[in-house]
Amino acid sequence: MAELESLETAAEHERILREIESTDTACIGPTLRSVYDGEEHGRFMEKLDARIKNHDREIEKMCNFHYQGFVDSITELLKVRGEAQKLKSQVTETNHKLQVDGKELLISMEELKQCRMQQRNIATTVDKLNLCLPVLEMYTKLREQMKTKRHYPALKTLEHLEHTYLPLVSHYRFCKIMADNIPKLREEIKEVSMSDLKDFLESIRKHSDKIGETAMKQAQLQRNLDSIVSQHPKVVIGKKAKKDGASPEVNGMSPMSEQDSGILDVEDDEDDEEVPGAQDLVDFSPVYRCLHIYSVLGARETFENYYRKQRRKQARLVLQPPSNMHETLDGYRKYFNQIVGFFVVEDHILHTTQGLVNQAYIDELWEMALSKTIAALRTHSSYCSDPNLVLDLKNLIVHFADTLQGYGFPVNQLFDMLLEVRDQYSEILLKKWSGVFRNILDSDNYSPIPVTDEEVYKKIVGQFPFQDMELEKQSFPKKFPFSEFVPKVYNQIKEFIYACLKFSEDLHLSSTEVDDMIRKSTNLLLTRTLNNCLQSVIKRKNIGLTELVQIIINTTHLEISCKFLEEFITNITNVLPETVHTTKLYGLTTFKDARHAAEEEIYTNLNQKIDQFLQLADYDWMATEPHSRASDYLLDLIAFLHSTFAVFTHLPGKVAQTACMSACKHLSTSLMQLLLEAEVKQITLGALQQFNLDVKECERFARSGPVPGFQEDTLQLAFINLRQLLDLFIQWDWSTYLADYGQPTCKYLRVNPTTALILLEKISRVMKDTSRRNNVFAQFRKNERDKQKLIDTVAKQLRSLINSQQS
């Protein structure tokens, strides 16, 4: 076993020795390590020494084999050494000579070297400067542009500087400073451009009214020119009402101008033939530049949101009307100018920028503006009481609407609102004309208009449509049947129609709508305003019968004139009365109602006059004998009635007849009340005969025909109740009355038993008192007793009749 291990160790040592002989010296460490890791390193050292001695013997053999050649080489080398020494001396000498001779050349070469080096440095410097100078020039240009507020070119310069020039010289320190400063410069450009935009917005806000005023002037001029062209198509217009291309559309994100300004200085031009365009007054370049700058900087959305937000705020300020706007037309005009100016600017921005504002944004603002404007106009116009101011306001609103419509804004709601203002205008006109009518009616003398010559006659006929062949044939002087208020009222109605027509102009209404509006307003004027004025005059306390009669005559002629008013309206609206849905003038009822009220007032007035005369009645109810004639108060009353009914000759026959019949009935009833008055306890037959004389005078008046048109004794029938009652008592015909009572052929058919009983009791009381005073004469007492007995019998029978009627 020990022999086997010895053989293996010897083989391993052999292998290690071969590796040492064949392996690179640097890699021998691991091999030796394996020797020392083992336990037989002593034996290995012995083998190593044996191997070294072996190699030394081989080296020695090899040297012995080559020794003669080595000796020969040494011999030859010694010979060469001498020659080398000679050559060395020669070289040293040659070198010394060369050094001496080339010293100047070396100096020149050194100088040339320095020159070449400087030349190379200069070329390098020039090249580097050629790279740096454009950067410095661009930076200088950038600073100059920013100093002169040319922000958009400065932004372009900044882009070139950053992306084109600075990368070429980025390793220089000053370029690093520039590169670090670029974000600050961009932010500075943004801030400055935004500041310019704010200045622009502030300037626009302050000058919106000026812009709007110019736009409305321009629209008015265009409208006038269109009217001229429509009337004279061949007319050549030499000057444009609106300058074309005043602010050309921006393409490719390039600014309109390099100067920052908001409103250009344009003096007011009084020459209406050449009005500058509204957009000509505004320099929009700050908006365009700021938009382009923010777009290039990637912040377009931020800019759009800011612009829209600020303009919305300005819109709310513009749409807020001043509190005293309704006081003058200038207040409304300034309000409209501001609104027009605002939307003219927005419309221009819409069409000259690519999406800064869009149609939806404009529509939203316009909807808000419409609602707020209409609400403001409704509120403030309600304070107006002057029709001229309302009419001027209407024209201003139409001008305002037409101007904005020319820019493409829908304005139908404004015209709808004008229809509301039209109703208000109509109410104001009605109120104004109420005062006009009252002044006319109060200042009228209620007497027929006297005419002294043909000129005055034609003048009045020219003012009022009146034709009367009989009046024309009469010689001068003569009188019209109506008073002065008739032509005045007629002309004022026409003036009212003209005033209504003025409001309907330019409202884009059809002829039928205008005609309908005028007729409805005229109907209100007649049925409400004029009717109230007439009724007020008729109901006045101090109105006389003459005035009432004249009012009836006047209203009759005004009623006839309504057909001429129909024709007048037809002529100015060109709408035939036969047209479907055409409103008719129903003002005829006004004059009929006025006449009816005047007639009732005449009847009431006559009755009051009769009552005033009856208050003067002073009957001696205890008189034994009547006077020779009727009472004075009644004669005066009859004279008054004669004179009054003489005035009624111009009244319609039915009115005069009704008034006369009413007066006679009222007189008959009042006289009957005098007989039956409870305060009159006793009535003598003498007093009754005097009363009979008064009644006969009334019957004589009725027979005289104070008013023509009554048939036979129709008017006397008003006194039939009195006549039958007086005949019954004066003739003392009780047998006939009691026998025929209730029969249609009864002679005293109109005598009521109750009335007869009351009067009989009053006469009975007188007879009883007389019998007591005359008891001296027995014969008289017997006659009185018989008559009293008869009276008692008649009174008993009358009571029986009354009871039978009640049952």
C-alpha cells in the first residue's frame, strides 16, 4: 500500500514539474500551491533539484557545442570596436559642426513654430467667434424687440436662438446663462402681451359706446342708401357705406400689426356720406399678438378661457342699465351704443381669429344680452309718460335691432317686445288725448258755429266732412248745426291715427297688421277715452239743457263721420274694409251712449227744473173761490217749457218728443203729489177749482204742440189721471164712478179708489169744520149734514172697493 501511494506521489510530482516547465510564469502560483498543500514537498524539492541539475548539464553540453562560434564572434566584435570608435569621433565632430551651423536655423524654426501656433489659434478663435457672434446678435435683437414691445417677433427670435444657434455653442458658459434665461424671457413676453391685452380690453370697455355709435351710424347710412337704390335703381353710389376688408382675416397665426393700441383716434365726421366702419376704430393687433404668442407657447386654451371670462364680465357691466336711463333718450342711446359696440367687437373677433371665440359662445352671450336688454327696456319704458319719448325710443330700438341684425344676430325678440311697447304707447296716447278732449270740451261754447263768409265755410268743411245742401243754399251769415268741438275732436282723432301709424313704421309688420293695430287703438280712443270725456261733461252739475241739446247734435254728426274715419284709415294702410279679419270701428256705440246719457240728463234736468218751479207753488188749500187765471208759478213753468222745447228743433224728433212727454208726465205726477201730500190735511172745493185752472193750463200747453210729431191728444194723456180725478170731485159725479167702476168704458177709469179716498177725506175735514162754525143757520146745517152723509157713504164704498182690490 505504501508503495502504491509512493508511485502516485511520484507521478503527481512529475506532472507538476511538467506544468512548471510549460506554464507561463504568471500562472505558476496555483501549481506551486498544490505542492505546498501536500505533505511531500520535501521529496518534491529533491525532484526539483534533480531536474535543475539535469537541465544545467544539457545547457553546458549546448554551450560546449557552440563555444568556437562564440569566440569567433568576440574576435570580430573587438575589431569592430575600433572602427566604431573612429566612427563615433567622426559623428561627434559632425554633430558639433551641425550644431554650430544649425543654431540659427533652430532659432528661426522656433520662431516659425510660434507663428504657426499663433496663426492656428487666431483661426480657431475666428471660427469660434463666427459661431458665437450670431448668437450674440440674435440675443441683442431679442432684447431690442422686447424693448420696443415687438413681442411676437421677439418670440420668433427666441425660438431661433434656442433651437438653431445655442446648440452650436452650448459648451460656452455665457450660452448656458442665455439658455437658463430663455424661460424667464418667455414668461416676460407672456406677461407683457397679457398686459397689453388687459389694456386693450379696458380700452374697448371704455369706448364701446363710441364703437356702437359708429356701427349704428353706418347701419343707418346703409339703410338710407338701400332706400335710395330701391327708389332709384340706376343711381350709382360713389362712396361705400362700409369699408371692405378693414381688418383682414388672420391666416397662419401672423399678427395684424406690431403696434400696441386699443382704440384709434378717429375724429367725429359730420359728413354722413362717409362714416368709418366700426372695426376701423379698433386696432385688434394686441388680441392677435397675444393669441399667437400663447398659441406658440402652448397656452392657447388658457388665453381663450381668460379672454372669454373677461368679456363675459364686461358684457354684464355693459348690460347693466343706468338707473336714470328712462329720463332722456340719450340714456337709452348710450346704453344701446355700448351693447352694439360690445357685439361688433366680438363679431369681428369671431371672423378674424381661428377659434378664439366660437359661435356657441357668441350665441350664449347674445341670449343673455337679449334677456337682460328686454327686461331693462320693459322696466324703464314703463316709466315713460311722454308719447314722443316712447316713439323716439321705438325708433332707437328699431335702429338698434337693425344694426345687430346686419351683423347676423337674431332680433325677433326685440320686435316682439316692441309690440308690448306699442300697447304702452297706445295707453300713453290715450291718456294724452284724454287731456286734449277734455280741453276741447271744456273750452267749447256749445253753440252752433256761425259762418260769415265763404272762406270760413270752406275752412270748416275742409276740417270736418259735412254736407248739407240746404245749408249751402242759405245766404251768409249762417250757422252749422254743430259746435266747434266737432271738427276739433274729428281732427284730433285723425292726429291720433297718425300717431299710431308712426309707431308701426319700420316694425316689419304687414299692412293688415298695421291696419288692425290702428283700428283697435282708435276703437279704444272712441269707446274709452272720448266716451269718458263726453260722459264727464254730460254728468257735470252745471250743465244746461242748451249744452245737452248741442252735445246730442254734435255726437250725431260725429257718429256720421265714423265712415269717413274708416275711409281715412283705409287710405293710409291700403287695406280694404272687406279684407278678412279687418277690425271695424265700433266707436259708433260711444256716440250712441253719449246721446243716450245726454237724453237721460235732459229728462232729469227738465224734471229738476219743473221741481224748482213747483217748489214756488203756494196754494191756499182753504180758499173759498178760485182766482181768475192759473197760478203764476205754473204760467212761468209753461213759458219755460215753451222756450226749452223751441231749442229742441235740431234734436231728433223722437228725443224731443220723449223729453216733452217725460216733462208732462213728471209735471202731472208732481201736481198729483201736491194734492195728495200728507202735510195738506184739508182742501176746499175752491182750492180744487184753482188747481183745476192750473191743470187746464197744462192741458192747453199739451194741445199747443210744443214738439211736433205727436198724434192728436197723445200729449194730453199725460194729464188724464189728474183730469179725471178733478172732474170727479168738481162735478161730484160719485154715482157714475161707483156704478161704472171696473168697466173698460168707465168715465173715470184712471181714478184710483185709494187716491179718491185720500182727497175725499181732505175735503170732508173742511166740511166738518165748516159745519161746526156755521151751526147758527139750521138750513145750512141740514144741507151740510146731507152732504157729509153722502161723503161718508162714498168713503165707505171706496174703502170697500180698496179692500176688494187688496183681497
